[in-house]
Amino acid sequence: MRRAAALALAAALAAGCGDDLAGGPDAGPEDCAPPPGDAPQFDLAGPACRSLSSYRFFADGPAQVPAEGVVPYEVNSALFSDHASKHRFLWLPPGASMRYQAEGAFELPVGSVLIKTFGYLADLRDPSAGERLVETRLLVHGEDGWYGLVYLWDEAQADAHLQVAGAVVPVEWIHKDGEPRALDYLVPNTNQCAQCHVSDQVAEPIGVRARHINRDFAYPDGVDNQLAYLTRAGLLTGAPADPDQAPRAAVWDDPTTGTVAERARAWLDINCAHCHSPGGPARTSGLDLRASQEEPARYGVCKPPVAAGGGSGGRQYGIVPGAPDESILVYRLESVEPDVRMPELLRQTVHEESLALVREWIAAMEGSCGAE
């Protein structure tokens, strides 16, 4: 039953997807034949490689060890993906660099590839217990814009292979409470990339922004700020010499990085603002969940829904100060129903920890909605 429901959900999501990303290449009849050497490569003019290893982005793919020239990075607060672990990497064409912007995605040159692998730790309490890789997504900056490619890891965990139509993969793990958990993980089809990455009808990256990557990272040669490291490596131009002068989002689960309000809004920013923003697919809702939005009514405080229905749960306002149980935002975050839950794409479980944070934030708000 669980697998049948997952397949039905995957089919529904695929049917509702438009292809707003630039068209990517079709897979070739055979796998790619990389040029001599061991350097990473991506041929925009050629077909999509059938095997991830053909791009040579990894010195050790199963261990997620990047090849020379492929830079790992992290974000301050990450998109919740049903407890999946993630490995993020950036590759730019040799000699190229990206341009810093204080707001919005960095300007990456044509030929750039953002690489993100999703997997499941065997035990969330002990990362050393092993990990099963599920998929690796490539976001490629082609001549006509950004497009996505999805690669599914094989059972042997030796390589990942192009998966245009999406897939359902049963996964299991030991959760933080010591209890076993399992679900049918939904691998998106290539068109579904557009549901998160399109703003103002133009595709763009989400995570490669100043506020998300302005943080320290443990590189092989030591810990360093990512903006400073990328600048020294010649991969980023225009960034402030002092990273403290650049925007920095709070880490949602680290109280040392911000207040409850700052951390709750940072989580909503990375999980929801790609849709709920002036240029996002959900802009008609009038809800703006970017952390930079300073007007409470715009991010939901005492804001009635544009269209009432099941998604509101009968509640009158997006956020009711002091009353999380009366807030539509909480109702949608705690739901797993496909037509109610937010974020809606491929999420099947409730992120209890972030939900608790959002509830705490709303409960501490002062004021009321409507006439006294």
C-alpha cells in the first residue's frame, strides 16, 4: 500500500509539472566517452551522459569525494527532504568565476554545474554507521539557461545513472530517537526541477546566495569561510573582503546564530521562499516568506488566504500572533496531505523539529488579528 501511494503521488506530481527550465540534452545512445585525462568535464554541446561517473566530478563517487576542481559547500539552513542527507558541490569551467550578489543568486557562467547528492544515513545518531546514496541532481547552466539532470544510484552503490522519468526508492534508517523508520523516497523527474528553481519565469540556483553560504566549512586544508575561500580560489569575484559585511542567514537549529524569530524565518526562507516570493510560482498567494521581507502582513501575520479551501484548514489567517494552532502556516507544515502540506513537492513526513521552532516563534508574537 505504501509503495502504491508513493507511485500515485509521483505520477500526480509529474503530470502537474511544466517544463520551465531550459531544455536539457537527450541521453546519447551510448555512454559518454570523456576526453583523455582525469579532469572533470561537461560537454554542453553533447548528449547527457548516461552514467554520472562519465563527468568525473568525483575522485570517489560512492564516498562523495570530489575531484580536483570540484568544490564542496554547505548552506546555513537546508531544505528539508524527508530526513535525507545531502552533499553539495560546485564546478565551474576551467578559468571561469561567478559574480557575487548581496541579494539573489550569484551569477554563474555558462557551463557551470551544481551537484547535489541525496542519501540516507543508516543511523542518524551515528554518521559513521554508513550511508546509502539515492540520487544525484545536476543543475546545469546551459547556453539557453539552467536545466536539471537526475541520476539514480544503483544497488551496488558503484555509480549513478540518468533517470529522466523519476523513480520510487524504498529507504530505511534508524532515527534520532533510536526507532527504525522507512519510506518510499520519491526521485523527481527532470521537469520537476522547475517547481523550485524558476523565479520570474527564469530558472536560477537557490542555495548559491550570500546569505546561505556565508559560513565556515571544513576544507581538507582547514576551516575557512566559504565566501573568503571561493574568492581566494579565483572562483568568486565582487564579494566583500570581510564576510561579516555580507548577508548571513541564521542556522535554524543553532541558537547561537540567531533568535527564535531569525531561525524560524531562515528555515521558511530556504524551504518556502523559492515559491512564496514576488517572483515565485506561488506569488499569486501574496505571501512572501523571504527572510528579507520586513512587513509582517507580507509574511503572513494576520493575512487572510487569497483562496479559502482545504489548504487553510478553516483557519482565518496565515499567522495569528500568540496562537500557532489558529495559524494556517502551522496547519500546512504539520500536514502530510498532498493538497495541504507545505512545502508540497516530494515531502511525505513532518519535520517535527522545525515545526516546533515555528510554533515557538508564533506563540511568542504579540498582538492580535481583527477588531478587539
